[in-house]
Amino acid sequence: MKNIEKVEALMKEVSGVWQIDCANGKTLSETLEGFSLAHRIAMRFGNFNYQVYNGGILVYISNRYFADAYEDMLYYLKKGAETDYAPFARLLETFQTLSETYSGGDYDDKGNCRTRCDACDGDGTEDCITCGGLGVLGDDENDNLSCGMCGGDGSTPCDECGGSGEIVSDLWECINADEFDSWYDTICDTDEYWCAVVTLMERLATEERN
Ligand SMILES: [Zn+2]
Ligand SMILES: [Zn+2]
């Protein structure tokens, strides 16, 4: 049996169960808890391969595969980077960068994620530091001067978000998705790739048994 056929056979077994689980609101991680290590690795690398192959790494992320899989993938890729298959080291680097930048929100297929700014609670403003939010300067009520810093508003645009109330993270920038996709294009779906996945699967399964 060819390596890709081994992976696809395992994926097929999981997919049948996941379709039902998914309709019941379970995550793929939850479904995979009931499967062997070989099934889990086949599913993680298989999904990654097909998502990136068809749409690019940002589609893998915006379709929420990344959020569910990255902890597993980091573990497998750390193990995989010890083997002779050099591309695993670059994949590991990419997953590390992504997981450091990942904010837990939903990303679009451009790699942007908008989350509410914590510093201002989504308001976009913060109390003016010059007048402490009062809008006026001086303690004597008769002597109050309008605060020049905030123009008497008492608030200034939030430093964190620049006044938008949102933090936008840009995953495209941090991993250079275009370059990644063209590199991945040269290894995905090759027999060396599937061979490396199957070798990793077998090695880790042996480790797990011992
Ligand atoms: Zn002020
Ligand atoms: Zn803010």
C-alpha cells in the first residue's frame, strides 16, 4: 500500500465518525480522543495538506483547522523535526510563529483577526492623562480652564488600538503566507511527504507502546 493510501484509509475511518460528531457540535479534537495515535496524525497532517494545497495556509487558519490542531501539530512537528525529513523543521517554525501570534479569535482568509481592545473595553478612548478625565484643569471651580490636551472632552484615543476599539492581528505579515504557500507547493502531496508522515506515525506509535 502506498503511503498516501495508508493516510487516506485512516482519515476515512475518522471522517465517518466526525461527520456525526460535528453535527452534534463536537470539535475534531474531541472526536480524535477516541482514535489511535496513527489516526490522529493522519488526520492532522491530512487536513493540513489538503487545506493548504487547495486554498493556502490562511484558508487552513480561517476554516478553523489551525485553532483545533496547532497544539497537536506543534508536538508532532517537534518530534518530526528530529527525523531526516527537513521540511518538518520549517513547518515547525511556521506553527511556532503562528501560535505565538494567534489571539484565539476568528481569522478571515486574509489572515486578519479583529478582537475587542482590552485596554479601552472596545470604547476606543481612554481618560485624558492631563486632566484625569475631567476635561478641565485647576482645582478652583471658578478658575477652571478647558484642558488643551483633550479639548475639554476628558478622553483621548486609546493608545493600544488607536481609537478603533479593535485589535487587528495580521497573520499574513508574520509568516509571509505567499512565500509559505509557494514553498509548500513544492512538497505537498509528494511521496516523500506522505512517507515522512507515515514514518513519524509508526515511530511515535512504537514510542507510545514502550
Ligand atoms: Zn484632558
Ligand atoms: Zn483600545
